[in-house]
Amino acid sequence: MNLKTLALVAATLGATAAQAQTVTVMGSTALGPLVKRAAEMYMKAHPGVQIAISGGGSMTGLNQIAAGNCTIGISDVYATEDQQKTGIQNHDIVIEPFTLVVNPSVSVRNLSGQQAEALFTGSVSNWNQVGGDDMKVIRINRPESSGTRAVQQKTVLNGKPFSSDQLIQDSSGAVMTAATTTKGAIAFVELDFAEKNKGKIEAVSYNGAACSPENVKAGKYPLFSYGHAYTNPAKADAQTQAVAEDFLKFILSASFQDEVVPKAGYMPMALAAKLKTKL
């Protein structure tokens, strides 16, 4: 076999290996920015690996990983019993604080639990009903496929149904864009999105407590969830599964959890055992 042929074979094998080590991630757009940052760092250290990330919401991620249509499904909520029966495996990768945000046209900066619930169930339709100016409330939300929406319904609405007059957006980023540009708007987003849009959006305290890792840890702030990464070993080839597991180990490594996670508006999983408020 001459050198030219050897080079061709090596290139072919290299391309095949790279293809085999392509990890696809689908699901939560609230978790997306953090996982994207992790992917960038991991791929830099592992040139033969490609990690492709797409959104669609937590329910999409869970459904797709259950069906074996992606390597990792990321979600703000736990899988259902039926999804768990498919053999998917959960990895808790981060604690996610969520915050209520309003357009700067809204003067309200604190809401009681009862007021927040009323705003999203629809019994409050004007900001003057909760101490603000005479202005229509515009509720911005995610579709039913969203884990953020599920967290909001559980923690803010106490399981009650949302008002039917919502402005639905397909991603957390789109929710933020709509909230920053719509007079009278209120929304519910992961803390990182609010932090990155300071000056364009106003975070609202909940029962007198601001959304912060410190308040979550102290039990003063209950609007949070765990970020989950699900794998499905039975429906992934061994090589790709090994890369996916190594990638998740990187996300859970002390260096990433302690250095990257807090700066991105999330909380390290190591704090879970110390939380005074449990999910």
C-alpha cells in the first residue's frame, strides 16, 4: 500500500471516527447557554468530538432522548414515568434559579406569591391591581413543551392553569426579547437571561426576596429547579455513549462547577444537599 493510499485510508478512518463521536443535545433553552459553553470548552480539548446543540424545550428533549433520536436530552424537569420506562438515565448537572422579570415600563419591583399567581392565572389584568400604574398586563410565556413553563406552573401558579391570553414564545431568548420590547410585559426566565439583559429588563423580587444563589441556598427564594441531562445507553452506539458520559463528567467536574457555573447565573450541584428549600 503506497503512501497516497495510506493517507486516504487514514483520512477516511478519521472522518468515520469523528462522525461516530458526534454528540447531539436537544431540549431546554434555559439550560442551553450553559451546555453550549461546556461544549465549546470540551470540543477545544477534544478536537475529534463534535457536540451539536438544539432547543425545542424540555419536553422535546425528554421525548427525543426516550426515542433515541439524540444523545443527550436536557430538561428543567424530571422525566415522566413513561419516559423513564424507556431506559433513560438522569444526570443532575446544575441548580437553576428562575426569576420574574418585567418590562421597564412596569414600576412594580416586588410581588407576593399570591400576586404572582394571580398575574399568570389571569385574575389580575392591570398593574394597578398590584400597586403599579394603570397599564395592561401582558403575560409572556413558553409553550407546553417547555420545562421553564412547567417549573413556573409548579412554583408560581401552585399547579393552577395559566391564563389563556398569553404571548407564547418558542425559546427563553425569545421570551426575553419580547419582554424587553413589550410595554406592560411580565415573564419568567432563568436567572442568567435576566443578568445578561440588565438595563433592558427589571427583575422582580418574590415575597420580598430577590432571585440570587444566596437566597436560594438560604431557603428565602423558592423559584428554582434542577437542570437535568438524560442519556439513553440502550439506543446509542457505545463510542458515542462513552463520549456523552465523558462530556457530562466534564460538566460535573469541580473546575467547571466552581468556576463556570456561578458566573453563568446557575448554582453548582454540590449545593443541592445544603438547600433549605427542597423540590
